[in-house]
Amino acid sequence: MPGMPKIVFPVTTKVPEAQQFICQGIGQVHGFWYYEAERSFRQAAALDKECGMAYWGMAMANSENQDRAKKFMAECVKHKAGLSERELMYIDSLDAYLKADNNKKKERNEAYTRALEKILYKFPDDIEARAFLALQLWKNRDAGIPISSHIAIDAVLDQVFRLDPMHPAHHYRIHLWDYERAENAVDSAGKCGQTSAGIAHMWHMPGHIYSKLRRYDDACFQQEASSRVDYAHMMRDRVLPDQIHNFAHNNEWFIRNMIACGRLKDATDLARNMCDLPRHPKYNTLSRSGSANLGRQRLFDVLTSFELWDEIVALSNTTYLEPTDSENEQTKRLRHLGMAHYRRGEIAQGNAQLADLQKRQADEKAIQEKAVNEAGAKAAVEKKPEADITKAKDEAKKKNEGKINELQKGIDELSGHQLVAAGKFKEGLELLRKGGGLDQRYLALVQFQAGEVDPAITAARSHVNNNKNEVLPLATLIDILWRAGKKEEAKTAFGELREISGTIEPTALAASPALARLAPIAKELQFPDDWRVVKSPKTDVGTRPSLDSLGPFRWQPTPAPSWTLKDNGGADHSLAEFQGKPVVVIFFLGHGCLHCAQQLQAFAKAKGEFDAAGLALIAISSDDQAGLKQSIDNYKDGTFPIPLLADNTLGTFKAYRCFDDFENQPLHATFFIDGAGLVRWQDISFDPFTDHKFVISEAKRLLGQSVPPATGVAASPPPPVAPTPPKAAN
């Protein structure tokens, strides 16, 4: 795979390519890319079944799945004959660790730590043993062994870097210092991604360090690099967004950091893109912590932070901020929409959102009252003591209490906005504080309008101190100081803002009211209209590749591979027949697969729903033409309405990645392909996807989006910097 770290780890094998896959797998383990690491080690075993270290690697790649790791180690120990002493030490240490009593975590991890040290006693030049030792010393904390000295572990890592300055163990140094002393990992933050350009997590982790140090622009670079590597991987290997661990988290954090930098347009665009991405009931829905949910949250955050009330109102009836079935999400939406209307001076529309919240709370209170009465009556009929009757009523009351309280916060907030809009700032401020969750910048502005000038300045200054190097808190402090007539203090604060202003998008100066309010202040202070100051690049961030070399700017659907296959009558059908017409393509495992039959029959019965949605249906079987006839004969509700095609050579299955290379068997899959021949949604699994209603609704949602022109995929991220190769351990 392109962009993997350079690893030197000789093993006993007669197949040079197997050695390469072993080294690739170890590099992926260092990057916590366990899925691909196992695949690398499995490929090594496929090339050389007697390579014992391939099975050891599979176990290493399953450090978070001990049962699976034990199975691989059981296979590994069968292949110990002919291995070197060094390899046997690796195998025996991991085998003992996996066999040890998991209830004695402390003893188990201490023993494994000592075993890694013994490898180094015998083979002091083994870089990987030293890297794995440093990792284990850090991970021991999870076994109840406190880290007695972070510097001692760091010293072990220093020994690794003296041998190989661009070793992926920079990743471990970042984890070591992340929650202890972030500045100690700055050097590694500038090298980590560069050691493993094709592993997204290795770009993401330096973002932790830079964010902790309030170096938000540097964090943004890392997070964009991570997302681009993920996009390239998804598009190259046909992986659906949100199937990748940490993908959505990286992007939502990227948005938060862009808000801190003043990157209004970029933050908005990414939040909307997260909302646009394909959804899946297992990976990405509004009720899960995936792109749909987090993208919507961050879109609210961006628009509120930059005071873009028009955009909130405009998007409130689109797929981005539409009403949902989630009560909590709908409460949040009504709060934001009501705030936007009040801040735009649209009192009637704001009142409508407030009334909606009040009705919802009244309904919840009615449900609560009914539940309390029923619980009390039931306990009384059962002749329970008075204390038990009271307890039953209290428990019934608690079930709705959380919803009622959350709605009350929304009511308090919108009532506060209503009062502020009416010029009753002091009364409004009190209710806004009760509502909770509001931006402290806005509360400071309302406090100023309420006549509490000095407390407002103190609050704004405190917010700046708590959010150092963030653009918007400083902008608000400048605004309040200027209004208060403290122009020298405002000028000083403006100077601080200009020091970090190089990251602000030029268009944001006018597009965001929060920044536009500074224009007359800048003019009086004789600053230029574009008062931003662009700083020189930092010198401690390593040699950064161009972001375009890592992957595309956004995930985009990729072209579906073409195919021409025969139906049971021998007639040819091809994907080209569906040009201009969206189609759902089902891959199934022949007439003998019961689950496939259930899926096909469910989709067949819903054929009218697919037709109404403008979606064609076709299914591709692993059977030959005779098998197709049997699938059709198994359908008892008349003529089977979905064309069935034969792919008994499995060529199309493999082209669509519906094939497990290691198990050598086809997989179930469902694809939605649009009229332009782009794969917009997919499900590939050992089980068929049976929720036809989800497929229809998601296809309709995706068809409502425009697809940007393809920008291409970075096929080969740049290799790591190649210093003098380290000495190989034997």
C-alpha cells in the first residue's frame, strides 16, 4: 500500500513479498490501523503458509480483540519450527500474555513488559522491540499500573529515534504526552503524519497536540490531511464514509478548530458536507455519533458562532437542518431557529418556535401526570404501604422529567431572546442564563446592553483568557471595550487579534456580523480595510507535503464498474442500460441462500415503491443460469419482478469488492447507482441488507444533492522522509 512507514523487521520466510507484507503490517500496527494490519499479515500468510511471524502479526493486529488474537496465536505456535531465537522470543512473549489470567491484569502486563525488555537485552538494535516496549509502558496504565515517569518512557522513544528519526513511534510520543504535557510532543507532532502518509490516524493525532497548545491553524492542517487520506482510501477501496474509525470525529473537531481560526466558509462547507454524506443504519444516522449527527451539530455551531441568522432560517427546511423524529434534536432545532428569528427582529416567527416548545412541554407534562396517577392507582389497588405508593409515583414522574427539563431550558432561552428583542436586557439576561448552553460572547454583549458595563467587560475578558488564540472571543471583547469608551484597551485587544488574524478568511470580515462590527473600529484606528496580518510559516512543523498529494478535498462517489451479464433466458443485460436512470443493484449468493431469498422477496414485494421513487431494480447472483431459474421458481407470488443475472465466475462480485479474498467467497451487497453511473450508497456484508424502505429514502435524499466534479484520488501519498536506514536486528 502507498504511504506506509518504512520498517526493518526481518523474519524467516522464503518469499520476499511476504517479508514486505510483514513490515507493512507492523507499520500499520504502529498507526493503530488494525484492520489493514491484519489484512497485511494475512496476505503474508497466503504467500507463505509456514511463516510463523505472519500469524504473530495477526494476533498483534487484534490487541483490541483478545479472543480473535488467541486464535491466531494458536495457529502461530504451530509454525515455530525453523524460526530464529529473536522470532521465538516475540512469539513466546505474546503467547504467554494472551494465555495469562485476564483477571490479573497488573501481573499479566508486567510480565509482558519484562518479556519485551528481554528481547532488547539479547537484540539491543531491534528498533521494533524498543517501540513496542514504549507503547506497552504507556498502555500499562490501563492495567492499573500508573506511569511513574513519563520522561523515562520518552527516553525509550528517544532511543528509537536515534536509530530511525522518522520511525512511526512518534505516534506513541503524542499519546504519551497528550494529557500530560503537550508541548513535549511538538517535535513528534511535526513528524508523525510524515512517517506514515497513507495512514489517516497518523495525521490526526498531531492535531491533539496542536489543539491543546491552542495552535489551531496547525491542528487544522493535520485534520485536513487526515480527512484527505481517509477520502482517498474510501474512494480507492470503495469504503463507505463512517465505516472508518474516527472519521466523523476528526472532521467535527476540524470544524471546531476552523471556527477558532475564523474560517467561516470552510467550516460551513465541511459541516454541510458531513450532512450530505451517505447514511447507513449501522454507521451514520442522526441518532448515532457519525457524520450526519455531528455535521448537523457543527453546522448549528458555525452559523451561531458567526451570527448567520439568515442561513439558519434558510436551511431550517432543507435536509441540513430539517425537523427530525428525535425529540432532543427537534428541541435543539427549535431553540436555534427561534434565536435566529428573534435576532433578525422577526418576533412573530420567534414566538412561533417558543409556542412549539411550550406545547411540547405541556404534552410531556400531561403524559407525566397520567403515568404518575396510573402508578399511584396501581400501587393502591395492590394495597401497598403509603411509602411504596409515593415511591411508585416518584419513579413514574422521573421517566419524563429529563424531557420536561430540557424543554424548559429551551423555553427559558427563547423567552430571554424575546425579552432582549423587546429591549428588556436585564430580564432577558436572567432567562438566557437559565436556559444554559449559550455562547458566552453573546451573554457578555447582553450584559453590556443591560447596563452592567464593567461586569460585561470582565466576562468578555475572562472568555478570551479561557479561549486563547481564538478569533471570535477577541472580536467580542474589542466590540464591548469600544462601546464602553475604553478605546486604548480596545486598541490593545485589536493588536492581539491581528497577531492571530492571518487564518481569518477575507470574506468572513464582511460576511459575519461578529467580525463586520470591527470595521468602523479598524477605520478609526487607521488599520487597513483588510486588517488581517499574515504571519511567516512556523519552523517546527516538519516538512509538510501538499494537501492535494494526500487525497481529494472531499469524498465523492466513484464510477460503478461496468458489466454485461446474462439472465436465465440467455439475454444480455448491462449497466449501460441504466444510463440516465438510477438503479439499485443487489448481489446475492444464489438460490441456496435462505437470507438472500428473504432479501429478494422483500425487495420484490416493494417493487411498486421503487418504481414510484424512480428507482430500477436488478439482482446479480453467484449462480449460473440454471441457478437463476431456481431462484425464480422459489418465488410464489407470481412473476418475479426483478431481473436476475448470472455471475458464476464472480468477476463482477470482485469488481465491486463483494468478495472476501482471504475466505475466498462472495459477499452479500446492495448498491445504489445514480443515472450518471456513480455509486452513491452501498452495503457489503456477510448478511444481506433487507431494509428496502431505508434504501428508497436514502436514494431519494442523495438524488436531491448535486455531485461536484471529480477531483481525482491521490494514488500514492508521498513516502516518509528517508534518513540513513537503521541497522537491522537479527
